[in-house]
Amino acid sequence: MRRHAIIVNMVLSDEDLLKELETGRIVVSPAPDLQSQLGACSLDLRLGDEFRIFERTRNAFIDPRGQIDWDSFTRVVKVAPDEPFLMHPQELVLAATVEEIALPADILGRLEGRSSLGRLGIIVHGTAPLFFPGFHGRAVMELGNIGPMPVALYPGMRICAFTFERLSSPSTRPYQGKYSGQSGPLGSRLQSDREMKPENHN
């Protein structure tokens, strides 16, 4: 009876992650401070200084089948160094990491929340923790406050942890999607999905 080998995707340890960074297969820019940002099997990324906030008084609802004009119901707030950004309860804010990342075709990334922030009620992603092989750009987070009190967030603080997994083989379809190369808190591009096009509603 022939046995088939089972290949399990492996999370990179700190040692393997360092090798990938040194060879340039995984690129993180600006270069992280390994003393404070490297963990046992993850790399902490820092919070940028721009936040995209929703202004509910401008529109009654969001229609992903329509032309979403992000400037009509959101605005970008830039926070000065050492100034706090207050996350209020039940608020959703888009923000990006300071660091840009670039992944090869055989490694995916996962964005994870930090326990210390979770204990204050701050979640760093609603539904999008996966960064596909081939992704490059800054990580945009769907920050939410599910706690009972406002929480101050500061640009430059460690906001999330990234883990990296090696695929069983390189992907033949590395990511070239609608968020490739994003450099800030880019809004949803759901309206560009095929099923949202007017010609596909008939």
C-alpha cells in the first residue's frame, strides 16, 4: 500500500523569519527593530499616523452596487507625533501600519491582534487577517473598539503581530488584487467585484 506524504503548512519561527528577512525574500520596510518587534514566531508592526473615519451624517447608507465615493462619507485624519487618536466604543476606523511588507509566492502572512490591546477592547481586524502570497504594500486594519470606554492609540505604537506560513508549493497565482500596493488606509473596493456590476444583476 502506497503512502502519501502529508505536507503541513508551517508557521515560521523567529530563526526562519530572520533568514527570510536577511535574504530579502520577505521584505519589511522600514527595517524593524528586532529587539522590540520580533517575537517567538511573529513580527510586531507599528501603527501609522493616518486614520480613515466614517461620517454617518453625509449618507444614509452604503450601497456596494453603486459608485462608492469614499470622500463623501469618510475623511482621513492625520495625527501628529505623540498625539493620541481616540477610539470610541462601537467605532470602526481604517488605519495602516508604518511598515510595508512584500511576500514571495510561497509564503502567506496573517495579521493577528495583540492581547494587551484586546484586553482594552481594541480589535485590529474585523474579517481580513490573511495576506496572500505575492502581496506588497502596507497592512490596512479595520480597527474597532468593542469595549465600554474610549481608548487612546498613538502613531508608532505596536498595533498588531504578523505571522508567516510557508505554502506546500509556490502559488501560481500570486496576489495582484485590488489592494496590491496600498500605501494608506484605503477604503473598501467591494464595488469593483464582478457580482456588484450592474450588468450582472439581470
